[in-house]
Amino acid sequence: MSIAETHNLVAFLEKHEESSRFEKIIDFLNASYVQYALTVNPTIYTTCIEKFWASTKAKIINGERQIQALIDKKKVIITETSIRSDLKLDDAEGIDCLPTASIFAELERMGAKTTAWNEFSSTMASSIICLATNQTFNFSKYIFDNMVKHLEGGVKFLMYPRFVQVFLDKQVEGMTRHKEVYVTPSHTKKVFANMKRPGKGFSRRVTPLFPTMMIQASEDMGEDSAAPSDSHSTAIISQPSSSKP
């Protein structure tokens, strides 16, 4: 088993030269309820993550679904509620999945008119739409369900290492005795630089930020902050394109 570098990268939501013209997106994410989950960066002890997945079982206790594991002779119990608490996700009343008609309508508003967007599952598409339209998506349930699905499917890779370490830190003491540390890669600057560089998949389509995203960001900046003008509410985002340039 191994930890895939492309999974669970830490988001450093700071403004760099490379992120120019993306400041409003950064403001929006910093004001979002998912900000902590995006940026929390614990020291990941590889042996602990391996022990977790090696000993983990999904159970139903008193009608509640749980994930149980044994780390350093300490029983670890993870539930949807504990995930919500540990990742500071206030999403208990959040949406699990939007109706299919709503998904297609909202994706079209985002300019998603190519077949490449079909690679999104309805649940993942719902999460993106909910973030953009200032609705609450139940990420806690999504994470828990996928952890259970991972166990049932027997897929051998170390899923959610950053989140799992947060869960373990809350329940197990003495983590520092484990010496093997996984360094979480960060590609934030490179991502912004690449987003601005038109490539073969760039559709030349300009996607404006939704008004709901702008309102959330401006509220976080204070009551005295002026509302952003239309000329500053647009980011150039490379939309999937099935056609060649």
C-alpha cells in the first residue's frame, strides 16, 4: 500500500504573484466552511496510517455506523459526527446529492458544455455546485461513506492520509514516538500558474464567479468593504474542451 501524492494536497490559501486574478476565489475559499478541511496540515505518521487501514473494520453499533481501528493498543472510533467535529465542518443539515436536473442546469451555468464534465460523479458535481451557490454540502457524510466503501472494496491505497491523521491525533496520544513521517506535497503556486496558461484543453471560455461566491467573500472582509465591481468579478478558468485548438 502507498500514499498517492495526488490525493489530499494541502491548500495554502494565500495570495502570491502566481495567484493574481484569482484573489476572489481565494477570498471565497477562506470564508467557506470547508476552509479548515482544505488547509489543516498535521504531521502524517506513515506507520500510524498503515496500522489504521490494516486494522480497520466497519460496524453498526446501536444503529450507528462506525469505523473502528486499533492504533498503539488504543481503539479508534470514527463516525460521520466525529468527522464533522474534527474537520470543523458545520454540515449536519447539508445536501447529500442534488437532483439530476439541477446538476445539469447548474453545470451549464458554469459553462460545462463538454463531455469531459461527465467524468464527475453526481455527488462530486453536487459538492462543486453547492460551494459555488452558497449551499451546504454534507462533506462529512461523503468522507465517511467513501471510507466505508474503501474498506468494502478492498482497494489497497492509503485513503485520506491527512484527514485520518487529524482523526488519530484527536484520539491517540504519543504520536511523536512514530518516526516515519510523510511529507505532504503542495503545488498551490504551480496550480495557479498552470491555470492561467492556455493549453490544448483550454476552451477560451470565461467563467464569472457566481454572485453568491462574491457575497460570501465580501462579508468576510468586513462591513466597510466595498462590493466588488463586475470588472473584478471574473476569473479565467480553463474549462474542459473536447475539441482541438
